[in-house]
Amino acid sequence: MKLDFLQRLPFGAGRATHRIVPVGAAGPELTAAEAMLQRVLTDLPEVLVAAVVQLASGQALATYATAREFNLPKVCEHNAEVIRQTQQALKALQLPEEQIEDVLITLSGQLHLLRLLPSGRQLLYVVVDSHDTNLALARAVMQACAGG
Amino acid sequence: MAYSENSPAGKVVQGIIADLPSLIAVAVVDATSGMSLASHSNSPSINPDTAAAYNTEVVKQKQKAMSALKLTNEKIEDILISLSSQSHLLKLTDNGTKFIYLVVSSRDTNLAIAREVLRTHVAELN
């Protein structure tokens, strides 16, 4: 039975929200990325955005968002660039022994957290509302989920 | 870097050094040009003016990421970069035109205290 009208309803069309969306090609990296986002969701159910992003390309492997307006591909690209710029800064400062563990950005009402994964090639990006959690807690969750 | 102790930026650098004597480096930076208004380093290997220029780009990238999320009501308050043994903090002024850049050793400095020190002093820059 064709149910075309379901496609025209708002929740049927457009980018999915409130679920983990695989973006990258299938394989062990994608499975690991989805599993990581699931762990984040379990520990921080009120999370607004979460993504596992490839550092070199800025492309997401898997994403989670609670609103459709978020331009997730652009966001992931910019956040990867934030990490790359930081790494360049460290190189210019000649601090070879220092590795980036995480970057915590406090906004007026949100917390954006970026954590480099142990492989050094991917990062975990999480956005939470500051009313739902605190910085130390969110950071601890990131550390636990990233497996670092 | 030699700075005027009478300028607001110079006073802020001195105030932070007084509150966090074990800091590694500190700078007050113009967020548009990336140039330091005043800076001080206790370590021969860290040039705070170089760091200031690069960190300005970090701030700009984050602001671009926020536009992509359509976060028009949100402002960056601070950015905290945790490294293996150092912490780098960037504290923006209310109007976002300047920021304080602070480098501390994570082993001997309490991050909450460092953040609080920056919060106190950034008000003098507005």
C-alpha cells in the first residue's frame, strides 16, 4: 500500500533528528563512531549535537542533532579546523611534546566540547546546554566515551 | 614584550601575573588583528605574541562554526585547551574585540582558579 502522504508530513521529510545518522562509508570506523555517539547519548541524554569527525578532511563519520537547522557538515568542518589551527599554533610555539587532549568552549548558554580521539585522526564534538549539565561533568563524559 | 604599564592591557597583564605567579605566559590580544597589546612570558620557549596570532584564528574558526549552527544569541566566553601538561586559556571580552591568552602548567595550577582570575581581569579591558 503506497503511503505517499507520510512523505509530505514534517517528520517524514528532511534530515533526521534525535537519532544517530551514519555519514561515512560503512566499515569498522563507522561502527565505532556510532557506538561512541551512543555512549555519549547514554551519559548525556540532553545533548544538542554530537559528531565524530575526521580531523584531516573535516567530514563527519556519524552525527546526532536535535534540530534540523544545524548545518552539520559546515559545523564539523569548522571544528576540525579549530583543532588543526590549534595544532599549528603548538608547532609554531615549538611545543612538540604537548598533545591536544581537549578543547572546551564556554558560550553564553552552551558548552561546546572537542576531544581528540586516541588515534589522533578523529575528534568527538559535543554541544550541550549549560542548564542541563556542567563543564566538568561534560568533560568527564567525553573522556570516558572517547576511550582516551 | 615591552608594554606600557599605564595602558589597560599592561595593567591586566601585571594583575594576572600577580594573581598567578607560576604562569608560563600571558598576553592581551586584539581579536581582529591577532596582535598583542601587552604580553609576558616566563618561559624562553614560549613566544606569547606568536601564540596570540594563531589563537586569534582559533577564535575566528569557532565563531564561523557558531554561525553554521545559527547561534546568533550565543557569545564565546572562553576557550580552554587542555594539553598533555599545559592548559591554554582564551578569555574573550564582552564585546569580543579582545581576549586574554594564558598558558599555565596543568600540574601546578588549578584551572578553576585560572579561569576565575581571567574572568576578574577581563572586565578591565572593556
